[in-house]
Amino acid sequence: MIKEYYRPKTVSEAERLFAETDKKVVPLGGGSVLSRSKQDDLCVVDLQELGLNRIEAVGQKLTIGATTTLQQLLDADPIPAVLREVIKKSATLNIRNQATVAGYVVSAGGRAPLAIALMALDAQLVWHPHQNLQPIGDWFSLRRPQGFWISEIQLNLNIELSYEQVARTPMDQPILALALARWRSGRVRVVAGGFGKSPVLAFDGLEDGGVLEAVKNALSDSGDEWASTEYRMDVGQVMVRRILDKAASGL
Ligand SMILES: Cc1cc2nc3c(=O)[nH]c(=O)nc-3n(C[C@H](O)[C@H](O)[C@H](O)COP(=O)(O)OP(=O)(O)OC[C@H]3O[C@@H](n4cnc5c(N)ncnc54)[C@H](O)[C@@H]3O)c2cc1C
């Protein structure tokens, strides 16, 4: 339950609140997770009036403000078609209208499609107040904040993304998902998800020769109540071939 609620109008006002040491304050995005929290002493700083809900493309760099909702992101011009499809799979319209990009990333588990795709794209989180840059993969493996709150998420638009998932229904969270990002330099990055607490980096290298084996390794301990390790490894091999074909044909 939320015990104290603050809605600062300026960044410096927010900073003062976060710096107060006698209470533990946490950032509030859309509140879809926090408003359901069972913790009874929550002090929240609502970031919605700080003007962070903007999306900017400068050259090939895309900057997504932390309080941009998933639906605003889906509707934004510079968002590539594949990423749009991934956002649609990530949550229903109601949740997309409420949830912010930063709140989504912070609370995402291993089955969150947009988190899997952003990690393949090697997106960077910018933490306030010192503008510390954190690769999203480091966030998912360590879950260690690099500041008070995420002010924006940066990614490069000059990367081709391919995404595949298997789920019980189109709007279900995936049982297995693979995202493959390919840079013009030849760098290939593959992230697996659909299980566990966070997406898993399966491959990051030049050329895609070792992807099949790398994904097999990444899935070697993926069994849970939704699917066995053997199932994921079998289906994973088919998905790798499909996603490599897609990536080769530029889909
Ligand atoms: C009914 C329901 C259905 C859902 N279905 C799906 C689904 O199908 N697939 C799926 O992937 N997810 C699903 N979710 C999860 C949903 O995507 C998350 O609840 C949502 O993205 C969280 O965003 P928020 O802005 O509301 O976060 P909040 O509730 O505001 O915050 C969540 C966490 O993020 C932190 N946080 C927020 N903003 C920042 C910031 N700027 N910097 C640092 N930390 C921050 C908060 O302190 C908190 O720890 C569902 C949630 C609900 C309630």
C-alpha cells in the first residue's frame, strides 16, 4: 500500500525527495505494479509531471523518455515495424495505456517480450541524477540501480531486429521467445526469454555461425511449470533457423 505520495513538478524537487535519507522513496511510473504492492510502507515519487514522456530520434539514436507509455511508444513514428509488433504482444491496450517504459523494464521478468527485444538491441538505461549509462542486460543480470530513477532509454535505430515467440495464445506471455539483432558491422546479438526471472543473452558476436549452439546452451536449464528444458531446446532450434532466415531476408 502507498503510504506517502509525492508528485514533484521539477527534476530538482524530485532529486531532493530521493535524497532524503529518513525514508525510502521509490519512483512511480504508471503504477500498474506499485499500486498493487502488498508492502505497507511505500513512499512513492510520481514522475509524471517531469516532462519525461517524449520520444526523440536524432540521427540513428532513439531516446525514449522514462514515462512514455507503451502505447505512446507503439504509436511513435520512428519505431520500426518489428518492435511495434513486439510491443503489441507485451501487454493489452489497457495496460499499454497505463504502463511506462521504465516501469516495464524495471518490473519485467524473463517472459516480457519488449524486454527481450530491448536487450537484443543492447538498449541503454540512463539513470538520474548522474546520467549513468547502464546496458539493459546489466540491469537484468544484476538488478542494481545506477541512480535514483531512469530518466530515459536509448537505442540505436540502425539495427535490424527479428523476433519469434511461441505462446499458448497470441496475447499470452511467451513460453519461448528469441530476439535477434544484427548491426551493419556484422555484430549479431541473440536474446532468449519465455522463462526465468530475466531474459538471457545467448549470443553476442560477429557472424551468426555459432547461434544454434549458443541458443541450445542458453536453454539448457530452462525447464519450469510451462515447458520442459527438452521442449524448449527442440523448439528453440526450429526458431533459431526461422529467425536466421527472417534476419537474412530483412523481415
Ligand atoms: C493486469 C496486468 C496485466 C499485465 N500483463 C502483462 C503481460 O501480458 N505481459 C507483460 O510483459 N507484462 C504484463 N504486466 C506487467 C506490466 O507490463 C507492468 O505492470 C508495467 O509495465 C509496469 O509499468 P508501470 O509504469 O505501471 O510501473 P510502476 O507500477 O509504476 O512501477 C513498477 C516498478 O518500476 C519502478 N519504476 C517505475 N518507473 C521507474 C523509473 N523511471 N526509474 C526507475 N524505476 C522505475 C517502480 O519503482 C517499481 O519498482 C501486466 C500488469 C498488470 C497489472
